[in-house]
Amino acid sequence: GAGVSQSPRYKVAKRGQDVALRCDPISGHVSLFWYQQALGQGPEFLTYFQNEAQLDKSGLPSDRFFAERPEGSVSTLKIQRTQQEDSAVYLCASSLEGQGIQETQYFGPGTRLLVL
Amino acid sequence: AQSVTQLGSHVSVSEGALVLLRCNYSSSVPPYLFWYVQYPNQGLQLLLKYTTGATLVKGINGFEAEFKKSETSFHLTKPSAHMSDAAEYFCAVSDRGGNNRLAFGKGNQVVVIP
């Protein structure tokens, strides 16, 4: 069956450019998460959606980062005015249920962002 | 806030030898605990998880982990390493009743020596 897909797989941006990263979760999954994985580190939480509602954005590192999931399915992570420190792999994960029920998170392959 | 500690970023193990990856957690409430594996250019794949019940958890590819509350540990083991086990392994924790966000350790890069 189809898993979580992300596009593009690789993105090179010049410092100051805006980028948009797309995540297609597993069909029917209620919860969607974004994580940032810097080189040599574990993933770090960015934001969480339950359907179209963004319930937690406490991990977003600055107001340059913005995420949306308008129809409760596909999600987009947007980074404005990219900086070199934004270079990382951005991972998307989805799970079947919402809050309070610990469901397995299924991860996509990630988007590797390099800011020059 | 919950967190996990994984020591030793690179772990070398001989083929056929025991694989042991250590994970210690910090959580203010009884945690959910996970081990994920990441192969090059692939997403994280769940190896096993502890939520409740039996403290010895068996996962895929012959891996298992034991939840020890008294030691705040969730170490991952496999009796006999295979070349295909070469990958990066992450321990993670999430709080019960929260939004299920995962807090990951820094990971262990496992190298299997023929």
C-alpha cells in the first residue's frame, strides 16, 4: 500500500528564498507531524495537525516557518527567507488516530533542504 | 518535558555478535517508548514500541527491548548481528495523554563488521 510521500526529495535554495515542502500522508490518517533532522542529530518535533487543525506548533523555530493542512490531508511546510541554519532533512509522519491514543507514526523519506 | 539519551554515536559489531544499543529516558509520566531504524535515503521505520503490558517487547528483524522503570531504560538488543542490520537506530519517547509528539535521541550508527 502507499506510504507517506514527500516532495521534493531534494531542494537547494539560495539564502533568502522561500521554499515549500509537501507531504502526502497515508489516506485516512488523522494525525500529521513535521520533524526537522539536522545532520548527525535525531529528528526534532516542529508541528502537529489533527485533521486540518494545527494543535501544536511549539517546535517551529521561528516565525519564518509556517505549516498548513487545509483539507485535512496534504500538508505543506513553508519556510520564508531561508537561512543556512535551515539546512536539514524535513520529515513528515502520519498516524491513524488523534490525541490521547498512541498510534504508530509512519514516516516519509524526507526532503533534504540545502540552503547556500 | 520528556527526553531520551543514547550514548555512543557509532557502534561497531561483528557479524553474528550481540547487538546492544542503550537508551535511557526522562519523563514526568509513564512513557510510551519506541525504537526506529533509518536506512540510507529512507524514512524512519518502527522496530518496536512499548505502551503498556509486558515489559519485554519483540519487534521486527529479531530485535527486542525491555522496559525497566527502575532504571529508566529501554535498551535494544539482537542476539546475532547480520550485515543488513547496518543502519541508524533512534530511541524515542512520547507522553501519555499528550499529542503523541516524539522526542528522539541522537541516534546510533551501527556498523557490522564481516
